Amino acid sequence: MSIPYEYYVALSGLLMVLGLVGVTVRKNIIAVLLSTELMLNAVNIAFVAFDMKLHDVAGQVFVFFILTIAAAEAAIGLGLVMAIYRLRKDVDVEKLTELKL
Amino acid sequence: MDLHAIAFWSFSALAVISAFGVVFAKNIVYNILSLIAALIAVSGLFFNLGAELLGALQILIYAVAIVVFYVLVISTVPEYKGQSVDPKYMLISIPTGFAIFLELSYVSIYGAWASSTGIFTPEVMQDVGNIKAVSSMLFTKYLFPFEVASLILLVAMIGAILLGRKEQVMEENQ
């Protein structure tokens, strides 16, 4: 293969950092959840690239588990968003400050 | 420049542009559409790397099932009126993110490649095929985590039902 695997890992790092920036800067709680999906995808690319470089398939099995966890996380997270919206009529992370002293 | 390189550069450019859309677009519907584009681009990268099973699962689970969750919730929650991006955190997070990116690239390029290699060399892969190799590993060595994953999905389903239902329904029936 002509493309070095380092390029895939660099792309994975770039997507990871973009997701991290998204989690930090966004104020809508649904957009924060979307950025975490982006970070999970970055990890998936890194797993598959390392797998192909090191001639193994364990990383692809773990990507399978990450897909499962992402589905569970989306279900629970969006259920929480719905519960928060029903309680507070708002999805702004700056205004959800019940636990703040 | 062969087909692998063309596919890599086009899919990765699409993924990065869509990721910028996910993070910085104002409207939440545009965020979802960019996320779908990014997921399909990542699936193309999986196919390009030779992981056919994961490329197909990525489209099936991520780009269809999970995105449908988000679209349903967005259609229930009304349009978000406030400011989408906080400029105060933007000033801090972008240099910090760049530093983390440099550190990740340094570690992955100079450190992690020196690990020991597994048994699935390209010749074996040519013989067995990616899907058979991954699924044989999944159902032999990782059988217990596989069963635990099904338990996690059950717990998530029950949790989503409990969190999403209305409390008043019971009282109205009484």
C-alpha cells in the first residue's frame, strides 16, 4: 500500500482534537454529544490503522465493541437530554448549574 | 499516484471538512448532516485500509442507527436560540488542541510502531479474508466481552426507556 500508516494516525489525531474542541466550545448539549461521536470515530481510525500495520485483528474486534458502546451511549445520552429538556425547557450547558456551589 | 492514495486523500479531506462542519456550524441540523458525511468518509477510509466488515458496520450502525436517534431528539427539542459557540473557550481550546495534536502525532510516529506483530500477515489475510479473520477472533478469544456487550445494550435499552418516559402518565390513569 502506498499511503504510510502514519498519515492515518495523523488524521485520527486531527479528528480527535476537533472533537475535543467541539466538546469544549459548544453550548448546545446535543452538539456536545455529536462531538463525542467524532472522537469515537477518530479512535476507530487509529485502531484499524495500527491493526493493519501490526498484522493483527484484535483492534478491529475492539472497534466492533466501540460501535456497541457508541450506540448505548447515544441512547442513554439522548434519553438524558430529553429528561433535562422536559425538566428545564432548555439545552444550554451554561444554564444547567444545579450542582454548582 | 495510484487509487489507494487518491481514495485516502479525498476521503480524509472530506472527513476533516465535515468535522469542521460538526464543530463550528451554527445550526444543529447542519451539524447532523456534517456528521453523516464524516461517518461515511471514515467508512470509506476503513474500506481503503482493507477492513471491509467494519466499513459496512460503520455505515449500518453509525450512519443509520445512531444518526436516527439524534434526528428524533432534534425534532422533539425546539430550535436552540442561544449562542452556538463560546468565544471565551475558543481562545483557550484551539492552542491547547493544537498542542495535543502535536503530542499525539509525536507519540504515534516515534513510539507505538515498535510493538510486536501478530499472526495475520498480508499472505494469511489474502488466504482467509478480513471478515472471516475478525469474526473468528470475535467468537473465540473475545467471546466473553461479546456477551457483555449484549448485556450493555440491554442495560442501555432499559435505561433509555426509563429516562425517556413521562412521569405523569401513571398519575393520570389512577
